[in-house]
Amino acid sequence: MIYLELFLTFFCIGLFTFGGGYAMLPLIQQEVARQGWLTDAQLVDFVAVSESTPGPFAVNIATYVGMQTGGGTENVLGGILGAICATLGVVLPSFIVILIVAKIYDAFKESKIVKGCMMGLKPAVIGLIGSAIVSMANTVLFADSFNVSVFGELQFYLSILIFAVMTLLSFKKVHPILIVCLSAVAGIVIGYALDLKV
């Protein structure tokens, strides 16, 4: 049953991921691809929407994947049930772990083993986030495959330009809402321009 699969898949992802939503992304991508629930392009779209909508990234992406997998727009009730199952699955492990940690933290907060575990998790989280960045960039920039002809396409240079502008805006301390709005407008304009060119 798809709803139980969604719950269990996202429960395992939530249970074994430290470092927040971006650290979950490689696991989500791997599981979604393995199950055949979404294409890489659909997942990239969901990542963009999850990032630009209010709320935690992991909850947003779980909700979107659950909605699409559970029924999408063809079966709205199934989609809502899928969204609920996936969202509960990704949130429940953190909720349980926080309850347990809150109960026993005072007894173990000075433990060298606990401190060592926390120090060891930091590089792993950075690696997971880096993996997500490389994987998403590969899907966005080199969807068909990597070959020299990619450097002759307008989309490649537009993607690099947008990335450079957004990086510059983030260092200039521009408000994130303005960056999201500018990204949306740029994406719409460029998307229409590319469609007209084709």
C-alpha cells in the first residue's frame, strides 16, 4: 500500500538523517528514484517549491512528494492522505528523539562519548549537503548527460548567471523574500524566452 510505503520511507529518512532538511535530500532523492515515485526533474521542481514556501524544508518536500505519489491532482483525497503519511513519517522520528533527549540530556551532556559523536556528525552533515548540491546541479545543468555541447547551450549560461546573481545578492544581505521573488520572476521570464526560442 502506497501510504504505508510513504510513511515508512520518510520515517526511515527522518530517523537516520542528522543536520536538517538539506542533509535529508540525498536520501530522499535516492529513495524516490528507487521507488520510481518521481523523476529527477520533478524532484528538482519540488526542491525549488519547498525552499520558497514557508515552513521547514524537510516537511515541505515530504508533503509535496507524498501529495504527488499518493494521488496528485487526479486523486486529490489520495494525494492529501499521501501528504499526511509522508509528513508524519518525516516528523515523527525527530519528535520522538527530542522527547528522549530532553529526558536524559542532563545526565549525559558532559560525556566525552556524546561530545565525540556530535563532533563526528558535523563533517557527515556537510558531506550530505554537498552531495545534494552536486546531485541537484547535475540534474539541472546536465539533465541529458555531460558533454561539451552543454557549454554551447543558452540554458547553461543562464543557470550560471542566475546562480552568480543570487550568490551576490546573498552576500549583499538582500532580504531572502526579495531573492525568492527575483528568482521567480527571472525563472518565468527566462522560461518563456526559452520556449519562444524553441
